[in-house]
Amino acid sequence: MSSPWSRHSLVPAIAYTVIAVAIGILARATGSDDVDSGVVLGIVVGVGISVMHTLGDAVFDPNKPEPWTWFAITAGYHAIGQLIVAVVVSTWR
């Protein structure tokens, strides 16, 4: 039986913590301190980085049987997650 903190849960936890810290640093650097500026930051980071990176994977990875379905689900997941994180860290007092 594996521990609840196996590498399958520990690695994403570390990765998403690093992403949240990076978005927090960007929020402070850009002066994002309310919901509106957090939404803008989330859209810029989510679409400008994550969605575009996922698009490259969808286009150039020949092992995905339905690359556009995979792209829509994965890109949407990351963009929405980063939007939420950006709003939270922008409004955190």
C-alpha cells in the first residue's frame, strides 16, 4: 500500500505551490490588489502561458488520439485554475 504522499500526489502539490508563488510574485510586481486586476493577471498568465504551452503539446505530440479534445480540457483546466489563483493572491490581505 502506498503512502498518501507518494510521488503521484507530492509532485503536483509541489508544482502547483511553485506556480501559486510565481503568480503571487507577479501580482505584487504588477500591483494587482483587487478582483479586477487579479482577473486580468489570471487571464494573461492562464491564456498567455498555459494555454499556449498546451496548444504546442496538442499540435506536436503524435501520441494523442484526440488532440483537440485533450487541448480543450487541459487548457481550460489550467487557465481556470490559474485565474482562480491570481484572484486569490491578488486580493489576499
